[in-house]
Amino acid sequence: MIALLIGASFFLFLLSTPSIPGGDDSYRHLKMASRLATEPSAVFRDPWLLPYAWPKPVDAWFGYHVLLAPFTVFLPIIVATKVFTSLLFAGLVYVSILLLRQLDVEYPILWAMLVVAGSGTALYRATLSRPFLLCNLLVLLALLFTLRGKPVAVGLISAVHAASYSIFVFVGLAPAMAFLLSRNRRSARSLLASGAGMAAGLLFNPYFPENVRFDIVCMALVGIARKAHVQLGLELEPITPWWFAASAPVMVVWVLGIFRFVKRRPPLQWEALRSEAWLLFALSLVTLGASIQVSRTMDLFVPMAVLFAAVVLSPWVRAHRRDFLCLMGVLLLVCGGNAVLTYFNLRQAVPHERFLGISRYLSANAPGELVANAQWDEYPFLYFWNARNRYVIGIDPTLLYLSDPRKYWFWRHIAEDETGTCDHERCAPSESGSIAQAVQDGLHARYILTEHFRNPRVEAVLAADNRVREVYRDAECSLFAIQD
């Protein structure tokens, strides 16, 4: 009941904006789910309308889209994803409470509140309505069933996760770490079940084996991008001090837990420490290390850190209930502050009508044409409003780079609002060529979409080119057509 109430409150929270908080990827996932319900054959032929993203059709988040699709049939499309996200959030609360009870922790509901609201960043990211919220839920479920010694459940959860999320190995963290620490038959069964489940989830994806290849590239994406100097989304950058500051309640209890953990280190007590504490400590360290490299992994560190602290601090909590409640009261006040800040961020969500006008123009006047969108984060809105055209770049810039580095650099110089472009990272003055020529011959597109704020110099160059005509303009963007 508590989880449902929190989920309902979260849904009302999401309704504070008519759009989807954060925008970007949530719109492409929502559109994919809707297309899966209404035009499945077209989806399987060309799921993302990105000819340079991947050589064959692929959907690494197929399971997530299948789960979301029915909601898009019976509800207004944006409400659909908010309802689905709220159910996932309620599930996260419920599974957190089950885990805390499994670990025999006092005040499980209070600790569960820290899991979902102890990090302002993680709470805001939960509102983004994207597949990683399902990933977080399934990872915690895998941990729960690993602790309970239920290998069949671990296998099923792993299969759903592998079918629904590109970094499919996340679900194996708890079973793998449990086996490394205990080396017994029970943990071995959970690990084998998780591995078999992941294999099944990948195998039964209708895009197999392309989904496996795509997932492997996704896991190497950050390293490839950094080495090649390719643009990265903010969530793929290393963590910054702000992430820790925004997660102050979580960091406080985690540090207190570590202090308590180390304090009990004398040899006679070392073996007496609970195996669950060791497991959660290891998982919190692994996810923190991953977060330092790629900040979005902080979403997994938060619950692992809170669960670890809850277990290790349990003896102190039982002996000092009043002190604990005072501490938790202060931390929950900070959690309330996180909720308030998140609310104000929601109110500033990018309007979902973004690029609606230009999408309608393209759909009516140039259906099927390839559009060179000057910024890669324009794609989710374009795809959401118009599934009749194709786009040069979307999902992640690295995919365009892997498809053809020359195409990537042609696009990148345009994205950075340079007056000319070339097919490598740095253009000498003599190498910088016509943007229209590069788009037509290098990207094989006839249309160029630009934003007035981010591409004023590119727009000026195109406006001065006799071969180019501005065919659409509104307050935010322009569409240029290259004449034959």
C-alpha cells in the first residue's frame, strides 16, 4: 500500500508538466512503443529511421517497448509513459522495502524513502521516463532473489532485463558478486541462472543477433568516444562533485556505514560480520567505481549504498532508536528539499511541441527524405512527431562515427556552427568546404535542419548559398533545401 501511494504521488508529480521531463531519449522510446503497437511491420523494417546508426534493424530496448506499448494504446501517449514510469517507481519502492525486510532492517519504509529520494539527481533522473528505471528495478529484484536463493526467479528477471536494456550485464552484478564472495552451490546456481536468463533474453529478441552486437558496442561506447574525441551525452561523462552533493543523505549514511563496518574489523569479529553486509559493501564499491567513470551508474550506487548502510547500522539503530529517528528526520528533510528542486526542474521541461511545426512540414512536403539535423539531441523530438522521414544522427553520436568517421566529422563541424566543414577533426582553412556540398555528397541528404540559437553562422552561410533555399522557418529553427 505504501508503495502504491508513493507511486500515485509520483504520478501527480509527473503531471506538473504536460511534457516529459528532460525530453530527449524518453520521446524516442515512447514513439517506438507506440509504433510497435500500431505499425509493427514498419518497426521491424526500420525501427529508428537512422540509416547511419546501425547497418541492420536493431532495438536493444525491445522488452521495455513491449511493456510500454499497451499503455500507448489505451491512454494519451504522454500520459501513457507517465503512468508506466510511476508503476516502475512504485515497484522500486516496494522491492526496496522487501529487500530491507529480507535483511531484517528496522524502519524499512524510512530507509526505502532514502533509496528513492536520498539523491536529488537520481530522483530527477527517475522522472525522465526512460528504460534505466526498469533496469534499476530488475537489478534490485535480482539482488532480492539472490539473497532468497531463488535461481529460477533470478533467471527470469535476468531474461527480462537482457531483453529490455542495452547494458544487459547489470542484472548479473548481484549474483556474480555473491558467488565471488561465498563460492557455494547456492550462489553458483543463482549465477548460472542469471547467465542463462541473460542468454535467453538476448536470444529471444527478434533482432538477434544484431542486438548482441549493438549491446557490446554500447558497453564500449564511452571508451570509443573518448578515444576518438566524439561528443558524449552528459550522463556518460565522469561524475562531478555535484552528483555527490545532490546525494548528501545517501553519502552520509554510506560513510557512517563504512565507519561502522571498519570499526568491527578485529580478527575475532571479522568472520562474524553478515555475508549480506559484505555483498552490499562490494556492490556499493563496484557501482561507485563505475559511477566515477560514467555518471549515470550513480542510479545503481544509490540503492546499494543505502541497503549497505541499513544492514551495517542495524545494531546501532536498535540500541539508539531516538538518535536514529532524529538523524533520519534531518535526512528526510533534505529528501524533501530534493523533491522540491525536482519539482521546479519538472516545471522547466522542454515543451513536447518542440519541432512539431517543422515535423509536419517535412511529413507533408518531403516524406521519406533524409534530413541532416544539425544537433543530435533534436532527433528524439523529430522522431516523436514524424516517423515518415529519416535522420542523419540520433541515439548517440558515436554510432554515426562508427558507421563512417567521415560522415561524423562532416556533421560535427556543422553542429559546432563552423562556416565550413571537412571529413576529419580539424579543418585547415584550405580544407574547409561548402556545407551544402558536404551535406549533399557526404551525408547524402537534401534537407538541413538548423536552430537559430545554436547555428546562426551555419544559417548565414546557407542563406548566402545560391544552391540552397529556406523552405521553413519558425521562432526556433529553419529547414533548408538543397536544390538539384
